[in-house]
Amino acid sequence: MNVLIVLPVDYPTGGAAANRIEKFARGLASCGAKPYVLAAKLVSNTATPTDSSERWETDRHGIKFLNIAWSRPLRILPFYLARAIRLRRSFRQYARETIARERIDAVILYGHSGIISGPIASHCRQLNIPCIMDITEYHPVTFKRVLMLQSLDQWLCLHRLLPRLDGVIAISSWLEAFATSKRTPTLKVPVLGDADDDRFPTSDSRPNVRPHRFRMLYLGQLAERDLPETMLAGLKQAIENRIDAELVIVGSVHSRSNGRNVRALIDKDPILKERVILTGWVSDEELRQYLQSSDCFVLLREDEIQTRACLPTRLPDYLLAGKPVILSDVGDLSVYFRHRENAWAIPPGDQPERVANALAELSESADESRRIGQSGKDTCRLQFCHKKHGRAIMQFLEQLSTSKN
């Protein structure tokens, strides 16, 4: 089966979305399918895109991909809308060419943009090719998203386009229930990890260069939904309670206004300034080293629609390192994790004292910390295996193809 996956960001370096699609493609390839990834790369206005036939590449896993070059639009329209319109035209053209040339048997659309996905879904209906959508998040309506017309685009996708699709892949139970309510065949595929990941051979492997302080690591951009202020307050409480702890923040925190605000908060506090390390963007090898040299990880959430709908894609990176994860018990996290079994679960929301207590308990009990970390690693390989879910996606597409024919 030849499968076209349409991804509206750069592949394979386009962050969490590209990481998920890479796992999709590898999972499909492992069971005999031939995936093609059609993606989009932002270039400068002066760049000249090359001809599509010359730009198909192969990633390090043997997956064929094509990044369509597009330039930042003028600011006459809101950026989100202008970008969606530009990609709608490009994806429509390149998808049609790829479907015809490669004899595509099924199409997977990533995201929830009706503007971008509509023409491709319509073309698939004309050709009687199964077309499904992978939905990984739900954005509540806000004033800013209304102004950018992002909320309208999401509504068009979820309430108009989705019911006419052949199927939906949902990352969470919340989105699975939503898609099912639209009478659309649905497959739940959570976050995906690398079943063959051998970066961390043992759960207690630590380089000798790591500092003596108990190290908690956060991977991300300090988005508001990650409750960074709660994370910092918990660290500070632990330090004031004489826990020798520190926090490493890995990610480009300056890309978000909230990240910049949190950075300013750290700089103003003498305790945090001395105990928080901000690395900025790092290479894959540097990330591996930071994951290996940490003692635990942190993933906090409020209990709200947005966090119930999503499932953090960084989670497999944490789990495969074999160290305990301090996480908020919200949404599907409660489906896969149990407190002090395969994670350290705390109630959702602003719970800095719970974070401080977790740091105290984990730092004082190396045996329990190792046990939880190893159990989390086993959970990742069992529940989030990209090969296992690749087979499920393949069977889902085959069933939809059979029903259409």
C-alpha cells in the first residue's frame, strides 16, 4: 500500500508534528507499506523553490519526503490565514501530482485545518481513495485565534470536513469520542516512541560528569499550558526545604512571549537564577546527554479541554531514558500511568508543593526512582511502540479501502 502523508510543517525537523509523522511513516514501512511525506518548508521571500521532481529526498530511515518551499506572506491578511491559503494552493497541486505519479492508495492529513485539507479530501473522494485525518489537539476559542481566523478554520474542519472524511486518527480519548460523535470511523493512536531506541541501555546509566545535585529536566518552550511558574515554584520550595535540586530547561524559550516572561522571572530570583539552567536549542546528541544526566522529568498540566484533548509528544523521550516522570494526572495520562508505579502522578493545576514533595521523595529513594523509571520505560515500549501502532494504522486503512470498494 502506498500512503501519502500531508504535513503542513517542515519534515523531518518540524518539531513535534514532524516527529509524530516520522513515527507514522516508519510504523507503516515496518509492515510493508510505502509512505510518502509531503511537507512545507518556510523560506525567505528571495528564495526560489526548485522543481518538485528534483526535490524528493530520503530521510535517515529511508522515508521519501518532499518539502514544498513557501515564503512568508505579506501582512495584509492575518499570518495564520495567509499561510493556510498559500499552503492550500501548493498542497492541492503537489498532492494531485503525487497521487497520480506514485499510485497512492490512501492519504493521511495531519492537523485540523479545513482550509488546507479541504481540496485534498475532495480530490480523494473523486478518486475513491481513503482519506483520513490525524488530529492531535483542540484549541479553545480565544480572541487572538478569532482575529487570526484560526478558530473559524478549526470549526470548519471539525464540524464540516471531518464528518465527510473516511476516518480519523485521534491522539487521545477526548478526540476519539469527538470524532465518533460525528459518526466517523476512528482509530486512537497515542504518542509514539521508538521501539528500537538504544540510546539508554540501562535505566541507571549516568555519565560521571553529571553534577551531584538532583536534576529535574523540562523539554519544551515554556508554553503556558505547561505551568512553568508552578514548576519553578515547586523547585524553589524544594530548595528551601534543603533539597539539593536543580532544573534544566531544554528548548527555544524565546520563541514564545510566555517563555520570555518566565526567563525574566528566573533572572529576577537569586535562587532560581543559580539553580535553573537554560540550554536553548540543542542537537539530538546534546539532548540525549541531557536526558541521560537527569534524575527525573516534569510534565505539568491544568485540567481543561485543551490538555484533555492532547497528549504530550515529548513523553516517549522522557520514558525511554528510564527516569521517573513527574506528571499531572489529567486526560489520557491517567489511562496509561499510575502513581508510584510507572510515573509520579500529582493532581492537575497549580500544585507547587506536590512538585517539591516529589523532588524530595525521589531524591531520597534511589531504588524507588529506578523502579518507577524502568516501569515507565516498559510502558513506553508496550503502549507507545511505533511499529505496533503502524500495524494498526495499516489495518485501519485497509479496512476503509475495502469498504469503499
